[in-house]
Amino acid sequence: MLNDKPVLIKITHSDPELLKRLAWFQQQPGCNETIIRSGDGDLPDLTITRQGVFLTNGAKQLPFHPSMALIRLMHLLNGRSDRYLEATQLKAGDTLIDATLGLGTEALLGAWAVGDKGSVLALEQSPILAAFVQDGLNHFTEIVPDARNNYKQAAWDALERASRRIEVRWGEHCESLKRIPSRSAHVVYFDPMFRHTCKQSDSIVPLHRWSDHNPLHHEAVLEACRIARNRVVLKERKDSPEFQRLGFNILPGGRYSTVDYGVILV
Ligand SMILES: C[S@@+](CC[C@H](N)C(=O)[O-])C[C@H]1O[C@@H](n2cnc3c(N)ncnc32)[C@H](O)[C@@H]1O
């Protein structure tokens, strides 16, 4: 159903740069049904403007912004830990497959952890999210960070470098995983939409409209175990029966958190 709807893209000016960006969107596999509206009428899904590309969420227009990744990386650079990185145990030079890209927060943190010699392949079922995030990563240097201090600047620069290590691939992850050779990535990560949602921050609200809400398939986990050299990691709501259903061992920690991380060591 996600892939059946045409993506409506509006472009605000016919500048060569904006037309080039539009052409890029039209070439994205899941977006090839793009319908362009330059005037009023139907609310566009994406708007390409001189200030960047915006995703429509109700009355709001949201730009790609690594806001949560920035906050989490600032904490890390400040000596604090991050449960996602503890769960994945990513190291410099590792290869990560993020099977549920979403808005790319954890793909960016993973790309930071694996460093210059590592890489991240990010899979996303929603064509509009895959294209929106890849475009945001391609144009990362054009995003203007707000007020800066030394920590923020260091985190921003590190994320800018990390953004170049992520390759986004549109498609259903089980189908994509089947085509990936055995033992070819260190970690495979799943963060599916929760079976029951908790209260969410504004930054991830757009995920609800555009994302695939189906439960994670056992087959995808089996494929991930075949591909991973070190571990397969699942993020889910605290006490979710999904961990047991899919064979993950819940890691301790996060006493006050609404989520848990589960691991299968391979
Ligand atoms: C909770 S979000 C992931 C958030 C992400 N970790 C982040 O940091 O932004 C889950 C994403 O996985 C995608 N997804 C769900 N099932 C999928 C599947 N079978 N194949 C590929 N992507 C899938 C959804 O469309 C959604 O964008």
C-alpha cells in the first residue's frame, strides 16, 4: 500500500538547482510515479524550495534535520553512554546494516561509530522516507546548524562526515537482506514501528504517516542472523513480547526508559 500511492512533489521556483533536485527525486526507484504540482491544489508530500526540501506533516513542513542524532552525539562526546551503541557494540571499521532507516537518527550515530573505514547500508520500505533522508544526507553541508558551542560544533562536524558513509536503499528489508551475502556485515539492526505506541516527540511524528507499520517478520531476523558476523539487535517498547517472539535476549539497563534493546549473538 505504501508504494502504490504517487508521491506529490511541489517545486517553488524553477531555478536550475531546484530542477536538478527534482530530477533526482524523480529518478529514485520508489518515487518514479511522482506528480508535480507547482501551484496550489493538492497538498504536496514534498516541497522543494530554495531553503531545502520539506516533508508535509499535516499543516507542518518539516525539513531533514539530524536533531536527535546531534543531541545524542553531543552527550557521547561529553562522556555519556548511548544504549543503541552499547547494544550494537559498533567499532571503527565495522559494517552496519540498519534495516529500518526511518528518519536516519540511528543510521547517523552508527555511521559515526564505524568511522571513516566503516560503512552503513540503510534499508527503508517507504519510498518517500528513503528519498527524503538520502536527499537530506546528500545536502547535509547546506543545513545551517543553530546556535553553536564547541561541543555542538564538534558533533555537527562529526555527523557531517558520518552522513557520507550511509547508503540508503529503498525496499522491503527481508527482500533486500536475501540478496546480501552471508557474514558480510558486522551488525544488523532493526527498529520497527512499535506494536503499541508510546507518547512521541514532535521530531518522529512524521514517521507515523509515511512509515510501514507491519510487525517484524521472523524470516527477516533469520536473514539478518545469516548476514551478521557479530550480532543482530532489535529495539522495541519496554516489555514487548516481540523480543521473545523473535528470539532476542533483552539487554539490562534503561530503567527509566520506555524502550529496550534485544540482541542475538551469532
Ligand atoms: C521506528 S522507525 C526507525 C527509526 C530510526 N531508527 C531512526 O533513528 O530514525 C521504523 C522505520 O522502519 C521502516 N520499516 C518498517 N518495516 C520495514 C520493512 N519491512 N522494510 C524496510 N523498512 C521498514 C518504517 O517505514 C519506518 O520508517
